[in-house]
Amino acid sequence: MIIDSHAHVILPQERQLEMMKQAGVDRTILFATTIHPETAQNLDEFAVELKNLYDILNGRNNPVQARIDSSIELAQTVKSDPEKYVGFGPIPLGLSYEENLEWISQYILANHFKGIGELAPGTGQVGKLEPLFRASHEAGDLPLWVHAFFPLSFADIRELLGLAQAYPTIPLIVGHLGGINWLDTLKAVRDLPQVYLDLSATFTTMAPSFAIQEYPERTLFSSDAPYASPLAARTVLEQIVPDKQVLQEVLGGNIARLLNI
Amino acid sequence: MIIDSHAHVILPQERQLEMMKQAGVDRTILFATTIHPETAQNLDEFAVELKNLYDILNGRNNPVQARIDSSIELAQTVKSDPEKYVGFGPIPLGLSYEENLEWISQYILANHFKGIGELAPGTGQVGKLEPLFRASHEAGDLPLWVHAFFPLSFADIRELLGLAQAYPTIPLIVGHLGGINWLDTLKAVRDLPQVYLDLSATFTTMAPSFAIQEYPERTLFSSDAPYASPLAARTVLEQIVPDKQVLQEVLGGNIARLLNI
């Protein structure tokens, strides 16, 4: 089974299903979105959407109501085709332990989401995730998916891996392979078997090549659609992974085992 | 004709030719390299090569002798198959106007290279390129190819485009589409028709999509091999460019016209 382990809700939904079909993707782990860059018709419209995204990534905006709305959109989408979709639900950054537990109960577990993300702490804000790690453990070790490209530095990523070390039963998915810090990230996760590596948004094919060579059981194919097409992302992996068995695991087996789907 | 507009010398040479053949690339604009990451067998060996590269990109190392040696390696490679290769020659950063002129005469023109690059000023160092712009103009407006991904900020890229504006007869190729600053870069080159956009190392397919939509005559397919495979880079463009005529220009027509090859 081919599983795109990270894509956002795309509008209209027919387009998402068409992209999955084109790439031969059987299932998608679907994430909410508070913006819809795929609806932009030109550069100016796209710039507006992207500014909103960067305001969230940089911690200038932490929209609680928008996350509730996008949770509803996600839950409806997953419900519309449960054979195709598995949901990961969003959560605002900086909640207390009790608030995290309440949110998880109300918006994650009640919606049958299998994990939490995309979490996007800004530079120097990774510590804000600590109460969430605790709450996730309390709620049954829900997997956490953290954006680890720009604006995170390697110091931020190291802090994140410190949390992973402190909560070894919680699966942590490091988004985008650590971005420009992919090499240091690969070295740092050696002894953290609960840490998985998301292969989207890599700017050099050397990054996924080495990642898969070192961690064939912990690397996860994903498109990060709409930011890249599932077909393009799958094609790159098919070109760089010579071993068919390993390719099968990266393209779906690893995430299926992790989420028990 | 399909032209990979930016790749580095790969060892052994058979591998480079094999990658070109696999991707259906007819010609490659070939650049020198002072490191050979493709020879690394494991993560540690690769880390050593990459550290050397980052020392150059960050301006901690500006190896003159290594650039002379890599110029010779490049010239020999181009000479070995002039139907397949066109060379762009390296130059150390920070030479005076006269030193630039002398280097251009001795290592660029004498080797029949068609342009200069990859130039990699560090953060805050773009001003060091000014004497080179002057010398390139004096030498007949040789195209300049500048690395514009990390560690360049958008302030650096803006300064670079200021030089382009001051020397409008010199073709400037902005490498990697400006990296994480691709959107601001796209907006900033609107009135600079001599500025071309290199499409390698993009981490989201939205970047080349919008770049080609806005500037179909100024966007250039490239692999940046060995950092990505020509086939992977070509496949992405074929998936995102619906217009066959535009695709042909991006895959080869634009760079052929620019270099008159």
C-alpha cells in the first residue's frame, strides 16, 4: 500500500483525490490547514496566503478559532472517505498540560485523529511543546508531527530531540528531515528509535538518499501537498532507492506500522 | 534540445554521462567543484565533504589554488566531449577589478568557458562582486551565476539585484531561485529582463510553478548534480508545466538562447 504520510486538506477535494490517483497513492495521512495556497491564481494572491503561513510558523499568529475551524474541515474530509484518509489534528502552541489534555479529548480523540500536528514552534519556542509531550503520553502516546524546516535552527531541533529523549514512548515525526540541518539531524537521531523522518521539502536528493540508507525503517514518504505534488515526491524516491523492498517500506510500510493502519 | 543548465563535474565521468542519458539531457552547462560529495560512501564521509562546501559558502575558505585545479579539471572534462558540455569557470571571491580581469583572461576566456560561476558570497558579502561585474562587462558581458540559497538572506539577494540593475548588459543567473526567499525574489526581478532564474534545489514545487508562470522566458531547468539527479529535476518540471511549448523553452530553449549555443 502506498501512503502519503503528510499532506494538507486541498480545495476542492476532487483535486486532492485526483493528485492521489495520479501518484498511485492509496491512503493519505491528512493534516488541517488554516490557509489554502492552492487556490491562489497568481503571485499576489499566493503572497497573501504565504504571509499568513509565515505568521504562524514564526509564532506571530497562533489562531485558536482558525484551528478549531480547520479541525472541523479535516474531520469532515476524513469522514467523507475513511478508506482514503487518516487524520492528524492541529493544536494551538503554548497550552498548559491541562489545556492540552482537554483539547486532545475534545478535538483529537473525539474526531478519531491518529496523531497531532503539524506543530510549528518558532525559533526558540520548542520548549512550549513540553506540556504537549506530557499530555500526549497521558492520552496514550499519540504521535507528534513537528515542522522542522525554516525557521527552526539546529539548536531548536536539538531541543526537540531532547524532548523525544525525555518521552521515549511517544513517536515523533521530524518534518522535512530538518531542512537545511538535515545532516546534523540524521546524526542526532541515531539512538532515538521512536523518532521518524519525514522526507518532504528536501532541496537536495542527497538528503533522502542518506536518510533512507541510514534509517530504512524510520523514513516516511510524503508530499506535503499542496506544497509539492505526490507524484513528484514519489518519483524522486523511486529514482534514488535501488532496493525494492526498502522502497515499499518507505512508500507506505513504515507509516502503516507506526499508525497501525 | 534538453539542456541541464547547472551541474558540477562528477567523478567518475561515466556516471555523469549515465545520469544525463537517463534523463535524456543532450547538453550540460558544467561547473567546477572543489569537493566531490558524490564519492562519499557513508554519512561521515559526506559530512567531511559538506563541511568543506559550507566553509566556502560561508566565506571561511576561499581557496585560490583549489579553484585553479578545479578549472583545469573542468576544462579537461569539457574538452573531452565538447558536444555534451559547455563550461562556466570559477573565480575566487574578493579580487580587485584588475585581478578579476586577469583571472578572466587566464582561466575563463583561455578555457573557452561561456560564463562565470558558481559564485558563492556569504551573508553580507555580495558587495565583493562589484569589481567582478565591472570586469565581466569589460570582458564582453560574461554571464554570472550566483548561489542564492542559504546562507544568503533576502537583503543579500536585493543587493545582488542592485548590481544587476547597475550592470544591465550582464546576464545574471540567480541560483536556486533565491532559496527560501523565492517569492520575494520573483517579485524583485520583474523589471530586470537580464536576470534569469535557476530552478534547482527548490523545496516546494510551488516555487518553480509560479516562477515559470511569471517568467517563461527566463526560467532555467537544472539539476545542480550531484546534489540532485537530472531525471528527478526534469520529472518535476514535466509534471508542473502543462504547456508543452513553455516546457521546451524551460528545459533548454532559454539557456540555449542566452548562451548562443
